[in-house]
Amino acid sequence: MRSITNEKFEKLLKFMQDEKIDVLMIADNESSKNVNLQYLSGHPMDALFIVTSSGENALIPWDVPLAQKEAQVDEIIDPINYKYNYIQAVKEYLEKHLNKSKVVMAVTDNFPYSGVIRYEESIPNISFYREIPKISQFISDLRSTKSHKEIEILRKAAQIGTETIQDIKHFLKNAVDESENDLAFYVHKKMADKGAEDLAFPTLVGNANRAHMIHCHPWASSQKLAVPGLGLIDFGAKYKGYHSDITVPFSFGELNETQQKMHELTFKAYQAAIDMLEIGVPLWKVNQAAIDVIKAGGFDMPHSLGHGLGLTVHDSPFISRKPSSEYALKYWKEVKLEEGMVFTIEPGIYKEGFGGQRLENDVAIVNGKVEILTKSEFIQI
Amino acid sequence: MRSITNEKFEKLLKFMQDEKIDVLMIADNESSKNVNLQYLSGHPMDALFIVTSSGENALIPWDVPLAQKEAQVDEIIDPINYKYNYIQAVKEYLEKHLNKSKVVMAVTDNFPYSGVIRYEESIPNISFYREIPKISQFISDLRSTKSHKEIEILRKAAQIGTETIQDIKHFLKNAVDESENDLAFYVHKKMADKGAEDLAFPTLVGNANRAHMIHCHPWASSQKLAVPGLGLIDFGAKYKGYHSDITVPFSFGELNETQQKMHELTFKAYQAAIDMLEIGVPLWKVNQAAIDVIKAGGFDMPHSLGHGLGLTVHDSPFISRKPSSEYALKYWKEVKLEEGMVFTIEPGIYKEGFGGQRLENDVAIVNGKVEILTKSEFIQI
């Protein structure tokens, strides 16, 4: 079943007509992933999806039986009928369904230049739409607000994560010589047992010696977990293609004054951000609210406050600073909070020698209200 | 440290000069991976690498400290000096190092069309080399034979896998109610403990009910492992960016006549392929040798015999059938066995109701001799 609603699908067709795009093609394969495939067709991976500006559409999948189960399209074209020459299959589809002397095709962000050249050589009447950021942004904007069906799936991904927090608490309470790696594997197994189809991303475990790095290299190590100070685990579940993302801050032993302050400011910044959430508020102001709290306490936040969740773990919208440089402003536009947005709120403070502290929950805006999907907490051992 | 040898680096420059390419650019980021970055610069990920046809080169990395540790380049350019406008950094580099009125830039296979458009708009004197399959193939061919240094790393990746076979044997002997997932997690943990930086690919575990599918969906399931018949586990380690790939066939209970035949033919086909390995032999003939054994026994092999191993788990060369269609022949060329090639040999036979059988080892051609890097075996419980 495709994720896009019929109403949004019509908006996409309208966009194509306005931009004089005859056909949009989405390609997903091992070396170039594109979740718009699942969004627009329901089929999870390894296929070409084409849709004309009048809405006719077809899927050319590598795995036809999977497509018959998952795809919601007008037509499934078996590539074996074209001896796996996908371009020929597209060519014949366009001849049959468009029959125009000139065809404008659009592709999205990471469609390879090598592919464009091969299409141009094989289909003489084709030309490619050049405003790729515009159409990519348009689809990304469609995806940035979720339908009730999508939110149902995101709630389940979040629930798997929240239930795993209790497992983490159990693990931390009993940790003696266990390593960061041991916790990462434990969490992976626990989420798989609860129905996660995969990790949302590699689990990051930083003990107090490593947690001052925003993104530890490696994500988890053979270092002992139970060392005094502030640590954190950042993890999430993938479920039916959708993602959750949670950071649980923890500590071993007594906190000194600096550590206590880092902990309290993080939670205060989190609450300040949550309190800002209201339909219509510009997202950079939510980011600023958290920064203001942290700066007032004498610390900095070296990253953005949050990001959207959906078919990727970094969907639109992004909750980040309004850029200062002219170059960056050119590609920036103000985004305001809308019904259906699902995103993380994750303020953090890091200081070498003291550790790191980040609190992260997933939040949805449903029927105008703030719904906090996950239940992270501070685990003090 | 870059993987490419100085001798091969000179060949690449010669190729660029012959093709009138002024500069080659390799881009790797989260949404478009390109292992040629590590091959040519030593830097593992998230960077732009540029090299001119006279060999001058620079890296623009997201993580500058990591580049200072890993990269082997003339110059590291910190993108913060360009406010993360990578295109501007490239533009100024080209002005300084080429100073030509027209610059021809080459990119490889999955460089996005959207990037090409942005470069064209920002650097008026740039044009893009269109024979992308040619340069991608050229670099892929360079990578298809490994240096002694690369083979050392591949041996270690293989060794991690081989040692894990003993863990698998232990697990299978003690398996009662354990699931396919349980074995997959066990193998992941065991390889991490032995120094693997990651799985080479998601571990595939098929019990006798599922192993007749070449690539099971999902890769491993909650089904019980110990069911009578032929099963298999296909797994590998990633080590310093290089990959191993092993399939261990196993069985639970007595084999019937068909299963016994499937097992014996698989091992006979494997040996027939190994016996063919000799410098200069066309690889499609090695593939054919295995198929001939399996066909003579009344079965089919529904996949290719093997693939190269290196910075990807599907490197050149490919040990597969000579294509029959005219379209496919256009993109095919005969590849012969060469010194330094490292690849899998993995014949298999599959039959619903009986299970699946595949034997896979990694093989290197070193000093003209066949070196079998892994030690897969049939585990009969």
C-alpha cells in the first residue's frame, strides 16, 4: 500500500503539470536508495516507478511477486519481458501512454548522471527537467506531514523503542564488566524480538569517557560501560519502513556539580522546546528556545535540536538554526509547525572529562495537539 | 592510507589524459556511497575527492580530524573555510590548479544528476565527461586485482569468518528451540568480538523450510532453526573496509536420497570450479564447469557462481554466464583470471520441500597460485 494520500497524489500531479513535467521516474537500487519509491508506490525497494502527469503509473520491480503483494500501482511490468533492459521497458511505456514528440522526464535528488545519459541515448525524444531541488523539495514537503495511517506505524516504531528502555534499565543496573558493544547487541536483539524489522541506524553507545563526542567513532566500542559520569545510548527501531529515534541519558556513580548542571540544563532545554510546540510556530524558534536555556546555563549545544522521522530517520522538517551566511540562506526557507509533523526533540550538552547528556523523544502533532510518542528517561545507577 | 598502488594511480592519470579529462571527482555521502573514495584517497566516507590529470589531488572531508588520520592526499581542504559550500571549494581549487578556460570533469557511476546541474550553474567553464560507464569500468577493473596489502586485509576478514564457523557448529549442535534470528545475532556478536567492524551484509539464515529460496525474505526469521533437511547460513565480516563472504551448508536429521544428491552435487560442482582456476581462464568457463556438474545430476543452479570481494561485497570480477541476448552482450566483455583477483566460489542447489544447499568460500590468486581464504564445511547434526 502506498503511503501518499490521494489528496497529496493529486497535488503532485498538479505540480508536474505546472512545471511541464510529462513523467516522473523514481529509481531505487542497492547503490542508490530512494524511499520515495515506497512513498509513491508502496513497493519497498529495487524497482523503477514511473507516473505521468495525468496520474497513470507503473512499477518495474526486480522482485515481481513482492510487488504483487506490496505495490499499489496501475500496472506491474515484469522486466524479464524486456530481458532486464529497464530503459526499453520505460521507452515502450512512454510510447504507449504519452505518445508525444517530446517528453520531459523528472528524476529526484540522487538519480545518477550516468542514468540520465543512458536514457538520453536510448530515447531520442526525451529531455530531463533541471529543477531537481524544486521537485525533490516538493515531495519532501509532502512527506513532512504524515497521514493517520503513517502515524499509526510511527507509533508502533516508537513503542518498540520505549519498551526497550526498560530492557536498557535492566542491563545498566546489572552492568559490571559489560562493554558498550554488549549493550548495543542486547538492544538490537530486544528490538528484533519486539518486531523491529531492523535498527533505524547503528546504535550509538557512549560511556562517560566517550559520550562528549556527539557522534562517537566507532558507534559503540569494547570499552567498559560502567564508568563514572554521564553516558548515553541513542537507538531506534525500523518498522514497516518507518523509524523511531530515542536517546536515553544515564549515569554511573555520584554526579559532580558540573555534571549535575549538564543533566538539569538538558532536561530544562527539552521542556522549553516542548513548551514552544504549537501549530504555526517557526521551527528555528523552537531550536532557539533550547539553545537559550543551555547558553544561559553557560554551555553550548553543538548540533541542531531535531529532525523529522518517517521513511528516513532524517526526514523533513529540520529543527535547526536560521542560517547566517548568505549562501546558506539562499537554500533555506522558514518552516512552521504543521498538523501531522513527526520529529525528534533532542537537546544535548557535552564536555570532555564529564561525559555527554542528551535527552531525545519523538513527537507528533495530531489533531492540533502535541503527542510525545516515546518515553525516554534519565537512568541513574 | 589509500588502497590504490602508485603504479595503478599512474594508469588512472594516463586514462584521464587519453580521455581529455582534466579532473576526476569522487563524492561519498550518506545517500550516495562510493567506495572509490577510500580506494583513491584512503579516507573512508563523507567527503569529496578531486584529482587532476597531472595527479594533484585534494580531499574536502566532513570530518577533518578523521581525514588527518586516514587520508593520503596532497591537501585536505576544511569545508568550514567555505561555509560548507563544497562547490565553491572545488571551484577555487580548479582555478588555482588548472587555470584553464574550459575544464572537463569526470564523475563515476552514481554521482547524482542534481549535482551535475549545480556544478554547471556555479562553475561556468565546466563540462562533464559523458562516458561514465567507461571510467567507472576502468576504476572497477583497477580494483578487480588486489595488491598484497589489500590481500592481507582480505585474509583477516576471511579469518574472522572462518573462526566463526566453529561458533556456528557449536550453536547448531546445541540448537533446540532457537530461531534463525538467534543464530544471526549470535554470529554478529561473535564476529564483532573477533574484530569485525561490521557485518559484510545482513546475515542470511535459512532453515530447511526456507533455504530453497536463494535470498530468503526476510534474511532470517523467528522460525525454529532445527527442522529436518538442508539449511544454510550466508554471512561475512567487514574489516578495514574489506569484506569476506561465506556460506555454510548444514542439515538436521537423516538426509533422503534427493537431499543426499543435492549435497554431493554442490560439493562436486564446487571442486570442479576450483579445479578450473588458472591464470588466463575465462571466468564464464569456470561458471560453466559448475553448471555442467549440477545439470548432469539433474538439477539447476539459479544464480551465478561467484563475485569479486574487496571494498564492496560485490566487486569485480563476476563469475557468471556468458549472456545470450544481444542487448546484454553489448555491455559484456570476457574477463580472464588474473593475479591478485579475490572472489567467491558458491555453487548452490535449491528445491522446495527439501531445502537448500550452497557451499561458499573466498579465493585469492596469489603468486599464480590458488589460495582458499576461508574454510567452509558441511555441518551435519
